Amino acid sequence: MNEMSFSAQVLRALHAARSPGWMFPAHLLDIYFEQDVSERGAIGLMDVAEYFKDASGQASKGALAVFADVSMAAAVRGYAGRSVRIATMTLRLSFGTLPRQGRLRSVSRVQFIRRDTGMVVSAVTLQMENSEGQVCCIGEGTFAVLENRQGTAQHPLPTRSTLTGSLTLDELDESEKAVWQRALESEACACPLERFWDYGATAHLGGTEGQSRLVLAKHNSNRSGHLQGGIAAGLLLNACLHTLDGSFEPVDLSLQYQATVDGSHTQVRVSPLKVGRSAAFLIADLTNNEGKVQVSAQCNLIK
């Protein structure tokens, strides 16, 4: 991927998202796959662009969460078919030293699919490596395999970059203009992607009243119009990080997706279980306007 401005990347991703089948966040990160090596695996590729970094200069952990979620779902689609809908049920990520540049390569593999239960469920593992072949993230997840009742287009699982064109400002529709405006506002920040996806949103400690406004739109939604699972993981992870003093790094993050996030306002809550000299343990969740938990997480961090 040739380096360009964040806003230019957004215009190219908006152009790619006009083709049915995939979601805008995956186009924005320019995720694509090596040719299938087996019917039970997927190998994903993503470059670490300058605007995909956090304040420390490392690859954004929120971007990695999206990459991991998309990669594991791709393995399920490679096994169960590209027309099915995939819903993330649980996700766990463990972080090593994250790269500051280069290409990330994820290897995801379906371990088993259960069809003898109330819904078809698939268990998937993931290993992510930097451009030097060093492991920087491992993960596992469970995914529900659902009927495609909404009739969304068959998932493409592209084998090359989808960013092959762009849009001019005159060509943008109203929803695309909103994404473009958000991109311009984010581009002036030190970490454009994290601002773009609201990763700096203020969390409310211990369930205190108030709401963090999460605008759900094309920029952060999946093919069904719900909050993309990896972006939800990034929101909760960064809420935990912002609760602490900045000297902690996450070791692992475990999430349970209890309901789809489809409202315009979502509250982010963080409750520290224990914060010590060298380690911290926090729980966090996303709740809707009625207080119903949609996504819950536990984050373990070290100095």
C-alpha cells in the first residue's frame, strides 16, 4: 500500500465500499488475503500505515482488533461458504510487542464447527506476525454461522487491495459526506484512526451516570449496519487504557458479544477490579440507552 493522507485513504475506501459484499472498515484498513491454502483457514494481510498508529507510534491495537476479527471471520466463511452471515460471539486477543511499520500477516484456522446445537457455532484461532515473522498477537474466537436473511451480497474475501479507485467530493452521497467530514476532523489529530473510530471517548467509571456518544454510521459499521465487532473491542480496550495513568499496556482482552450494537448512543463504562504497581485488571462494557449490556470485556494490563 502506498502511503497517502488519511482523508485520501477514506475516499478510496468509500469508493471500494460501493461494491456490494464487504464493509467500509475493512476497505479502510486495506485488508486482503493470500490465496486460500486450505478450506479451513485464511491468511490476511494489512500494512501499518502512519495514520493507523497510536500515540506511542505502534500499530493501533484497535486496528489490530478489527484485523483479527475480520481474519477469523474469513476463515469461517472459507469453510461454511461466503454467502452466510457471521456474528462474533466471543473474542480473546493477547498482545506482544506491536510493530511500528511493515506488513502484518494473520493466519486464522477453524478448529471445529458445531452443528448439533441451537445455532451453528465455529471456534477459530489466530496468529499474527510482523514483517520479520515475529508473533505480535494471538487470538481465539467463537462465531455464530447464521442464515443470510437480509440478503447481503456474497462476501468477496479479496486477494488483492480493494483500493483501486477513488471518489471526488462532488460524487459523495450524504452518508459518504458525513464520513468524509469525520475524516477531515480526524486528520488533524495525532492519531487519526483512533479519533475517527472514537477510541478516545471518555468512559464512565463504575457505572456513573452519563453517556459517551457513539455515532453509528458507515465509518464503523459492518455489512448489517451494526457496530463492527473489532471496533467494539477497540472502544473497550482504549476506554480501559484511558482510565489508567498511561503507563500500562494490555496483555490480553476478552470480550463477550451479548447483543448487536445498533443504536446511535452507547455508554462506555469501566470498573477497575484491581490496580497495582505492576498489573491492573479492569472490566468494561458497552450499554444501550436502556442500560442493557451489549458487549462486555475484561482487560489485563501490565506496566
